[in-house]
Amino acid sequence: MPAPSPEFGGESQAPGSEYFPESDFLESGSMATELVGPGGIADGQVRELEGLHILDPDQVPADAIKKRLGLGFYISAGWVALVAIMAALAPYLPFLKNPSKVSSCLKCSASSAHWFGTDALGRDIFSRIVWGGRVSLTVGVTSIIFGLIFGGIIGLVAGFIRGRTEGFLMGCMDVLLAFPALLLALAIITFSGNNTVWVISLAIGVGAIAPIARLVRASTLITGGKEFVLASRTLGASQARIIVREILPNVVLPVLSFAIIGVAVAIVAEGGLPSWACPSLRPPPPGAA
Amino acid sequence: MRFVRKKVTQLLLVLLAVTFLSFLMINLLPGDPAQVICGISCDQAGLDQTREDLGLNDPIPVRYVNWLKDALTGDMGSSAINKQPVSDAIKERLPVTLELLIYSQFIALVVAIPLGLIAAQRSGGIFDRVSTTVAFGLLAIPSFVVAIVLILIFAVNLGWFPAVGFVPFTENPAENIRYLFLPALSLAVAELAVYMRLLRTDLISTLQEDYITMAKAKGISSRRVLMRHAFRPSTFSLITVAGLNFGRLIGGAFIIEVIFALNGIGRYIVTSILSRDYIPVQGGVVVVAVAYVLINFCIDMLYAVIDPRIRHARAIA
């Protein structure tokens, strides 16, 4: 893969320029020119723009459009949606019971009163699953978002700037990978002294940084060698602009598919943490409201 | 040779960084090692004395260098709780974890490679689609659930394998395999799904290369093309991921070790963390990190064995 020419190596960027890339080289008359004008626009709109850019038909491989989404897709998507909606609405669903409320019915089998039966303390298992799902989903998504932010930035910078920066950043990632992830997670939880959802997400998310950084770097290297990046550079686009407008949209797709699987991995990882560290597995004291 | 030298330097740097970071982290954790060693009924004078004896009053970098000096001579300190030297504990526990991992990788590869080959040969066919679905199903089940279900079926209901326990390989190899079969299988289930998918994907792209068309044009049977021409260059991702898994599981198989009551490294580290016994944690981290880095190194070397093109590229560079 060709390295970026040295004249781009030391170019300094005005603060905030990544949000307001120079618009001079955009095709005149495009919606983007109007929105990313020198007047500046809100962050949210820039993100929407990026969204449009990702969904641009040219960016999506042709066969991905032609391929029909089969029945399997709708079943899976429907199930995920059902779980997510149930978890999100758990406090408002009338058929859910208080997950820590004990009843006189100990270890009952499934019935109309207790859909999945009750546990040894008489708590409704179905309600406990739904409430536990809230924790699992939050931890899964938050930890991967955390990994995406840090891993993504590190990978983009390493893959684009190359040279010593890349060596240093990837060396750090090697150290992080060699470090036992479990120990790191336990250490973060123990050190912070509490085991809220956010701390656990952080603890698991740290483990996601290095793999994501590696993937982003690899995708950045591949994209960085493509002709349209060279074209953009030839037109005099700034480094920040090339990263945000040319490279990022091409890196997002593979990374996103990795990240979605990562959510599932993170949920399983959270289930594997020792129960004292893990809020969804820790049984509340009997009789607690 | 230049490549090997560069890699060895890198390896040493990573090891230094990992050991220093873990040392730092363990020292930042709440809990006082002196309190653990001296006991609960220890007074202030006793605590100070213990700290002095342990060298805990020195600054962290000094303590790290002291620890490193001792570790290089094989002395990694000893547990504050049962006074067992860390190096002895590791000598005792590392074989358990290694045997477990070798068996699980063996099971995973032996099942995954033929399935991947068949799936890739007729990609999009009925076998490919069924195996894909099954693979995703297996991936979705956490290993601790697999372990409990396997115990229920094979240990409790059928009584074919013991549910817990361990017999050293040197004492009785057959019993050793029998005891480790269920834990190894629990680890292998999710891995074989990943391995199968990786091999299948790589094989399909290899099969589109020109030299495969060439081999077919020469009239070589498709079976032989698959085995002799396509298989070897398609094993890169498989070897990488299998190696990384192995490295990750040396410290990360603790759930399985706990369920099957195996005295492995992962369990050693976790119980030490939980009892605030930090010297064994440090030793365990070193073992895991060394193993991880060494495995990565071996994978890099294996690339050159698999693909002569890499060997030539390295020789030129």
C-alpha cells in the first residue's frame, strides 16, 4: 500500500476544521455544498450528512442491494426488536412483576401467573429476564460504543498518518491485547469501587478497543490506497477532509458489522463476569422491594 | 534473520510494557497487601514492619525493577495467604490449562476443517446453508451454558464422563483425556463455529484465484485441487484466530475452570484478585502475557511456512 506523500505529513489543521471541511472542492450545486458552507452548521447536521454519504448507492456494493432479505432476516430482526422494546418499556409493561418481589410460590413451574415459573425465592423468572435484559443490552451497546470511539480514532490516525505514530499506536494496542482482558475488567470494577452499568460497560469496552483499532487501521490502509483518495489529495483536500469525507464512509461499513457482533460478544462477556461484579446476575436480597 | 530480530525486540518491549502496567495497576488497586500478609489483628507497628520487609515503602519504579530482577531468576514471590511460591503454583496449574486448551483446539479444528472444506466446495448449497445456521446457533450460546448442558447430558444422565476433577497426563493419559473431555468440548463448541466460517470464507476467495482455474484446466480432480492447492493458502485467518484464541484462553478459560473444578491459571488469577492476594496476580499476568506474545510470534513464523511468497518478501525486505 502506498504511503501518503510526505508533504501531507506535517500539515497542521485549524481547530474545528474536521467539522467544517473546506467546501471548495465539492461539486457545486450539490446539497453538501449548501450545508457545509463557510457559515457553518450544527454537528448533528454534519452527522446526518455523513449518514447520507454512507447510504449513497455508490458506496454500497451492488450485490448487497440485489440480495433480497430473506424470511430469516425478518424473524431475527423481529426477535431483536421484541427483546429491545420489552427491555426499554419494562417499567411500563403491565404484565411484568417487580423482579425482586418474592411470592409464596417457590420454584413454581410455568403458569398464567408466572410465565416462566418462579425461582427458589419465589421471584417471577420472566420479569427477571426482561429486567436483566435491560442491563445486558445497555452494557452490550455502551461498551461497544466506547470501544468504537477510542478504537476508531486510534485506528484511523494510525492507518492514515503511518510512520512512527502508527508504530507507537499499534504497539500500545499490542500491549492492550497481550493484557488479560478479564483482569483488566475486574481491576477497573474493583478500582472504581462500584459496579454500576456504566463502570461495567467501560470495563468490557476497554477490551474492544484494540480489536476495533486493528480493524479500522486495516480498512483505512486499504481505502487510503484507492484512487479516489489520491484524486481528493490531488485536488488539494486537507487531511481532515480526506479522513472524514473519503476514508471514514468506507471504513464505517466493515467496522459496523464487526461492532454489531461485538455487542453480542460483550453481552456474553458481561454474563461471564463473576457475579459480585455483575449487576444483572447479583440476586437482590430476599424481601427487597 | 532481520525479521526474527525485529520481532524479538518487539516481543521484549511488549513484555516490559505489560508487566510494568500490571504492576502499576495492581498497586493502584484498593486493598493493602501488608494488611493481607500481617493479618486482621495486626497493629500499626506490625503493619509498618511488614511494609518495610516487603519493600512497599519504595517508589513504584524501584519496586518494579526489584520484582523484575527476581522474576528473571525465576523467583516471583509467594502468595500472602497460603505462602505457596508463585512459580510453584504456576508450574502446577499451567499444565492443566495448557492440556485443556490443546484438547479444545484439537476438537475444534478436527471438526471445523472438514466441515469448512465441504461447505466451501459447494458454497450456497444445502450443506453450506445448514452448517452456517448451526454455526451461528452455536456461537450464540455462552460457554458456561454449554458446559452445564454437557454436564447434565454426559455426566449426570449418561455417566460417560466425570463432571469435575483432573488426573495429570503423566499419571494416566486415558483418564486425563476422559476428565478433560467435557471442559474441552465446552470451549470448542463456539470456536469450531468460528473456525468453520473463517475457513469457508477464505477457501471461497482462494478458489477464485487464477492458479486454481489453472489447476482445474490441467484436469486435476476438484478434490485434489481443494486439498493440495486451495487449502494451505486459505488457512491464514484460521491460524491467526486459533492462535489468538489460545492466547486469550490461557487466562480467559476461568469460567470453564471454575465449573469443572480445574486448577488452571485463569482460576488462579481470579481467586487471587478476589482475595486481594496481589503477588500471584502479577505472576499470573506475566504468564498470560508471555504466552500471548509468544503465540503471536509463532503465528508470524507460521505464515512464512504456509506461504513461500511471504518468505521471499521478508527476505527482500
